[in-house]
Amino acid sequence: MGNRYVVIGGIAAGMSAASRIKKVDKGAEVIVLEKGEFISYGACSMPYYIANPDGDYKDLIVLTVDDARDKRGIDVRTNHLVLGISPNEKRVFYKELISGKEKSINYDRLVIATGASPVKPPIPGIDNENVFSLRTLNDGVAIKKFIEEKKPKKAVIIGAGYIGLEMAESFKESGLDVTIVEMLEKPMPNYNGEIINSILKTLEGNGVKAYFNTTVERIDNDRVITTSGEFEADIVLLATGVKPNSKLAKDAGIELGVNGAIAVDSKMETSISGIFAAGDCAESIHRITNRKTYVPLGTVANKQGRVAGLNAARELARFPGVIKSAEFKLFDKEVASCGLTLNDALNEGFDPVEIVITASSAAHGYKYKYPIQVAMIGDKKTGKLLGCQMIGKTGVAHRINIVATAIFNGNTVKEFSMFDLAYAPPFSPVWDPVLVAANVLS
Ligand code: FAD
Ligand code: NAD
């Protein structure tokens, strides 16, 4: 008999782990227990699926249950809700949601990849039928169906974070009038002020009304009542952050860490030997500060899942940590960041300096070129490159990855300013905007 591995959760981290295990330990039995009806879907594409009149939710599914079984040899059981874990017995207790039967299964090694859930602030009216969160594929399908069937005209989005901003564009594309209400004084509060101003101008230029320092008091059937006024709302989207699904682990005696996420070492192993955790339910280590952090991103979940799977299958692998690289589209702008913000750097005891430049996305003589704003942060003491944020119409989303590579590798600003980057007039000036920023900073 081969080893039996049980994986809880079948999206980014869970399926990455399961696939790796099966690659390394070919004779193993790999069972994925997933409470939902879908596995392995790209939640990140939901704002664009919702806005696309021809959008089909099936296009978001990367791997079906049948393909997982036939092509990868993984036994995926959907509609299976895990109720508990007994590390002493090496046993997982679950409920088959269709039959209602409760069962259990033993494991040799376990991977917890239970993800995260939307934060639902205690606002009266939050359970009204026109109030949605956006996390699962079912959430995305439900929002699209509501828009198509009920033809709402006015949307209020609560929260101006990643989902709030992406969905402002999505709702506008669907023809809705959009108002955002945010409790903090600005969106992306730690970003450089000039980049934030560009985000605000982009919202305004696209007809999105945004209210900051605003508390939501109540949601009525057709309006949202806030400290900044009452806003008509045929549909309300809650985009108020996520929290890790770590209760199963906690109840099993596994230690929790930062932000209530499951504590793990660099092998993604939890405080109980032989039990691994990965993705939005688990913490990460920050490469620059060396401190534990919580970064609920698909990029991180896939890599952590792979590392957890490899170690579960006894092939040594280490998760190298994160530098919080992230990007999003806001109407005609690309917005991206990596590393520490100025505030983060100050809080971490660095001696940071930040500069902001505006440079062109393409060479002077090239017809199609747009300004890119770059905010770059370095440390005066060590000369290290610490962080970067950018906004512009084109050439931002991939350019941030050049800076991310340098920060990931611990380069100084001076080293980075001489990186041998490629150049041709349609793609950049001879001194790329990120090199110009580094030269100004050094
Ligand atoms: P999840 O995707 O949350 O999957 C966990 C699974 O575990 C779920 O299917 C859940 O049903 C299952 N589960 C939980 N508890 C149990 C239980 N008790 N029993 C059985 N099953 C259980 N990230 C990016 O990097 N870039 C982006 O552009 C981006 N855009 C996004 C846009 C949207 C709208 C959303 C919602 C997220 C976006 N993300 C993005 C974040 C990314 O989707 C997540 O980081 C990623 O899905 C995390 O994967 P995961 O496998 O850790 O967790
Ligand atoms: P978020 O943490 O990005 O933003 C939540 C926002 O809601 C914050 O600005 C917060 O101040 C605000 N908020 C919280 N409670 C509030 C309240 N009661 N009233 C008004 N405002 C309130 O979270 P999100 O937008 O829900 O997205 C969840 C996670 O999904 C993100 O943290 C991110 O990791 C991931 N995501 C990433 C991308 C991307 O990388 N492009 C896109 C979408 C989602």
C-alpha cells in the first residue's frame, strides 16, 4: 500500500499541493476534500467575467474533477465538508453534503488549504438579498445573474481595496452607476500620495463617486445609509477584506500565527509534524523584514501549495518568502506595487528615502507613449532597494516585476540603476522609467 495524503481545499493552494504530491510520490493515494462544487478556478478573473456579456463561468475553471482524476490521478471529492481533524489518530472527519452522511478517513500526511473568507462587518441589512460578497465562483455567478435578471442601475461598493476598485470598473462596464464608501481616509492607504491622487483621478474621470472616512450605518432595501450621506443602491458589494479559514487547524491544536493564519515554517509545515498548510489560510515570511506576515494572494497560494506538497511527499523544498508584489487594473490604468511602502519601511526601523518621478512608457520619438509615475523607496543606511509603486496607462504591470526581481534578490539601488534592461523605442526610453527612478534615488 502506498501513502495516503489528504488535502483539505481544492482551489489554488490545495490543487497545487495535490498535483506536486502525485508527481513526486506516483504510487500515492491523493484525496482532495472540497466543500464547494468546483475546484481549481481562477477567482481573480471574476470581475472581468461579471462584466463580459458573453462570460461563461466554465472558462474560469482551470481543471475539472474529471481531469484531476484522469490526467493527474488525484481523487477529488467535491461537496465534502471537513468537520474536524484528529492529529493523534491521523484522521479527518467530514460530511458528504449531498447525502448528508458523516464519515472519516485516515491519512499519512495532511495538507490544509482552506483559504480565506470575506470579512462581513456587523452592519444591519448585510443579509439583504441584493448584498453580495465576491470570493467563490458561486458568488461571481450570483452577482452576474442578479445584474442580468434584476437589471440594477445603482451599485454601492463598501471598501476601496483590491476587490472594491476592480469591481468599480466591472460594474461600470455593466452600465451601473457606482459609489464607493471606504472607512479609511484614502484608497491603498500606504501608497505614495501622488500615486493615490492618480488613483482618485482615475475613479473621478470614469464617473465613480468615492467617499472616504465613511462609516456604513445601515443597509436598507434600496439604499446604504452612511456618515457621508445616503446612497441609492440596487446592488451592494461588500469588499471589506478577508480572514483566514484557520478554525479547523486551531481546533486540532495547531498553532496560529500572524492575523490568525496558520503558523508554518519555511517547509509550510505546521506546529504538528506531518501536517502542512498553504495559501490564504497560512502565514508567510517577508523577505525584507524577516517577519511573519499575511498575504492572501493567488501568486503566494500557488507557490506555497507546491512547497507544501513537495515536503508532504518528503522532497525537501523551502518557501523563499514574499515581498508583497501585487497589481491591478483600474479602468485605463495599470497599478502595481512591490516591497515595502514608506510607512512600512519607517515602522520596520529602516532609514528610508522615497522619490517620485514621471517618465515616458516609450521613446521620445515614438508616437504611442504615456506617462508612468514611479514611487521608489531605498534605505539610506544599507543602500538597499526597498519598495516601488507605479501607475500608468501601459507598461506598468510587467515593469513592476523587474523591480520585484531586484528587491527579491536584495539588490542595492545603485546595483539596480545599472541593470542591463532591453530597449527599443516602442517599449521604453533608453533609460527605462524604473532605472530613471533608481538613478534619482541613488
Ligand atoms: P481559496 O481560493 O479560498 O480555496 C480554499 C478552498 O477550501 C475553498 O474552495 C473552500 O471551499 C475550501 N474549504 C474551506 N474550508 C473547508 C472545509 N472545512 N472542508 C472542505 N473544504 C473547505 N490574487 C492574485 O494574486 N492576483 C489577483 O489578481 C487576484 N484577484 C482576485 C480577485 C478576486 C475577486 C478574488 C476573490 C481574489 C483574488 N485574488 C488574487 C486572491 C486569490 O484568488 C486567492 O489568494 C487564492 O484563491 C487563494 O487560494 P487558496 O487555495 O489558498 O484559497
Ligand atoms: P482589501 O483588504 O484589499 O480591502 C478592503 C478594504 O475595505 C480596505 O480598504 C478597508 O479599509 C475597507 N473596509 C473594511 N471594513 C470596512 C467597512 N466596514 N466600511 C468601509 N470600508 C471598509 O480586501 P478586498 O478588496 O476584500 O480583497 C480581498 C483580498 O483579495 C485582498 O487582500 C487581496 O489579497 C486579494 N485580491 C487581490 C487582487 C489583485 O491582486 N489584483 C484583486 C482582488 C483581490
